[in-house]
Amino acid sequence: MEGTQLGRALNELREHCDRLVVITDEQSHDRVPAPKCGCGYVVNVASYRNGVGYGAWTHIDGWSEAIIEYIRSVESVGQADA
């Protein structure tokens, strides 16, 4: 079996959250549901591959510490559909 079961992991979350940031190579073995919290971000650290899809998630390719500032900026304007 290739990939993780990101959908299962997300469905197991029981806590309320304001935001959920998933750092992944986007190789999920199962369907990834919409985030159950205010804002959901998928940070693809292996952007050379096909991802899990986006839907309600804000998708970010690559990694740097600037992602934290990006998330702060998006949320301060009240929109996470970059």
C-alpha cells in the first residue's frame, strides 16, 4: 500500500481547532475530507507529484518559514482561498 491514510487520521480528530496545517507529500491512500475546523491548509513538500486534491483546503506548494506569515496574512483578511 502506498501513501498514508490522511483521511482516516483527519476523521479521528476529536478536538476543536481554529486551523489545521497538514505537512505532507500528498500521497494519501484514502479520500481526504474537508477540514473540520475554521481553516485547513495542505503544505505539499513534494510538489513534483500529484496531490490529494484541494476542495475546502488552501493548498501551498513547498516549504519555508514564510508559510507561517502567509497563513497569518490570509486569516487576517478573513479569506483562505488563495
